[in-house]
Amino acid sequence: MTASTQPSNDGAMSQRLLLQMPIELRWRDLDSFDHVNNASFLTYLEEARIRWFNSLGEGWLTDSTMPLLASVHINYRAPIPYPATIRVELFAERVGNTSLTLGHRILGDDDRLHADGHTVMVWIDRIGNRPAPLPAMIRAAVTHG
């Protein structure tokens, strides 16, 4: 484990890039002000999270446990004009016993920051809807790469 990925006592870690994903804007993403609607930003973040989870292979989603989105925090820094290709970046920020905090940024072609923030994913037992331990493969992916 390198210093840049070693969790602290509270599970926090320096940001470690997990994924960079380009997304070409769609016409339907726009609002009446001719820029990307704020709700579309959340869709871009969801697409990046699912792409990252799927890149890990099987094991992040099982018959007995699953992740739920517990919270989303987003800072809208600048509007995104159309047409454009943006880049979503995901970072590991904190690893808990049953949760994972992912930092995110949405950047333009020119590296302009359009949004940043974080999401908290909590793993639960599908039957009892109770918190479940973070899968070992998720913990390994965010701490070892």
C-alpha cells in the first residue's frame, strides 16, 4: 500500500483516481437555458459509478448484498454548454466498514471544472435491509488498485 492510498484511522484516504470516463452530451440533457440541466449531472455520476463497478468484474453485486446510494453532495461550479464531451472522474475518498465514499469531478474538454463533490454508498443485506460489510473486492480495489 502506498502512502497515497493508505487509509487513516477513520477510513479516510488521500484521493485515488479510480476512473476517468468521457461522456458525449446528449440533446436531451439540456434545459431551457441551453446548457446541461443540473439533474443530468447526477446521471453522469451514476453512469461513471456503474462503469467502475462493472470494471471490477463479478462480486460487487451479489445475491445477498448490494450497494445503495446513501447520499450525494454536488457543487455546481460552471454550466456545461452544448455540444461538448465531458470527463467524469471518480476517486476513493473514504472506506468504512459498510460504506464507501467516492469523490467525483465533472470536467470539460478544456479541463474546466463544472462540478465536484462526493457520494456515499452503503452495502446492505438484501433480506434484512441491514448494513452489510463492504465486499473485500471493493476494499481491495480502492486501496490497492
